[in-house]
Amino acid sequence: MIALIVSLVEEAIKVAPAAYADFQEIFSKQNPTPADWEALRAKVLAKSYADYVPASQLPPG
Amino acid sequence: MNSSQLQSLVRLLLNTISGAIIAWTATKSAPTQNVGDFLAKFITGPDVFALALTFVAWLWGHVNHSTPTVPEQPAGPAAPISPRLTGPLMILLLGCGLWTVDCGLLTGCSSTPQQVAYQSAGTTIVTVDTAMGLWGAYVAANQPGTNAEAKVKFAYEKYQTAMTILCDAGTVYSMTASTNAASVLNLAASTAAQDLLDLENLITACGVKLTP
């Protein structure tokens, strides 16, 4: 199972090199602080649906 | 209640039960001193049952979402979406599973539950970012219609809500490290995992090819 996870992470990094820095930051946290969780929370809320789908046909809002 | 709602209810039930068992185990078990002790306790403990329940829930979800459920407008030419999402989505699923595994299996016995949860949550965020980016490209190329878009938008916002609750639970746990906080963290992780699965299944059902 561990080998499978490692290989899949390697694949993700291979197809999306930009993800490498994010993974490196995430896995370097030995003891997440409240500030780390807050940063993660901010990352979740950073992008709305409209940011991902600029060609959306949905009405704004 | 239609069949889709019934499937979601079954998966949610399985995830909730497994999360509750793990929370109960975490509050009852004594810390282990080495890998051997941990593995022995893990193999003989109720966590194995909980982990099995989680995987059954995943399997259930994938089997029952293999047929598109969203009525689609006639699609144009196939979208030029590469199958590169397969790996990240597998990581997403495995990452969710790791939420339900006691510390030690992946990162060593010195890892805390919140460290495992933090790493899994972070991995999930990166993965969903990729998935939503591909969905945006799919919409631009295929115009799947407002009905499909509205469903994905709702699922994405539901995922955001679940993840913010998880992050809040992680914040509380990091400040208190209480057993109650651990239970809330596990429950929040289970809910977030369910919402992530729903989002992934919906994107697949809408026509984005995720496998080669």
C-alpha cells in the first residue's frame, strides 16, 4: 500500500510539476499549528467555482 | 428518495460508522512504543474493520456511479481532456482513507492524528484543484449545460464547506489535543471524504474521462 501511494504521488508530480512545491510544504509539517490549519482553510476558500470555470454559463453569484 | 440518494446514504452510513469506530479506538488505546507493537495492535484491533468499511463505501460509490446520472445535452466532439487525472484522484481517495487509519502506518509512530489529517487534507486540496481545473477546460470545450454545471458547482461548494469544517476541527485539535477534538476531527474528515467522492463521481458522470 505504501509503495502504491508513493508511486501515485510520483505520477502526480510528474504530470503536474507545480504540485511538487505544495506537496513538499504539506509533508514538511511535523506538527501543524493553528496557523497552518488557517492557511489550509484559506487555500480551500481561495478559488470559487467561477475562478475555475471562466466559461461557465451559470449566472454570476 | 431516489436510487442516487439511497446510494449516498449507504456510503455516508458506512463512512460514519468507520469514523466512529476509529474515534472510539483512539480514545481507548494506549500509545505504542514501536512499529511491531503498533502493527500487532492495528491488525487485531477494530480499526481493520473500520478501514474495511471505508473501502466498502468507496467501492459502493464507484460501482453505483459508473453510469452517468446527469441528463446531458448532446455532446460535441470528445473533449481533449487527458487521462492525467487518474493518478491525482487515486491519491485523493487514498488520502481520504489515510484519515481513517491510526498514526504510524504511513508516517511512523511519532506522527499525530492531526499530522496525518493535515497531510491528507493538503494532498486533497491540491488534487481537487487539478480536478476543477480540468472541469473548467471541459466546460469551455463542451458546454455541458447549466444543469450539469449547477450540480458540480453545488458539489464543489459542499466540498469547500466540509473542508473548512475539517480545518476548523484541526485548529481546535492543535490547540487542545483533547479526545473530543479528535472525535470531531475524525467525523469532519469522514464528511469531507464523502463530499470529495460525490464531487469526483459527479465530474465523471458529466462526461470528463478520468481513466485511460
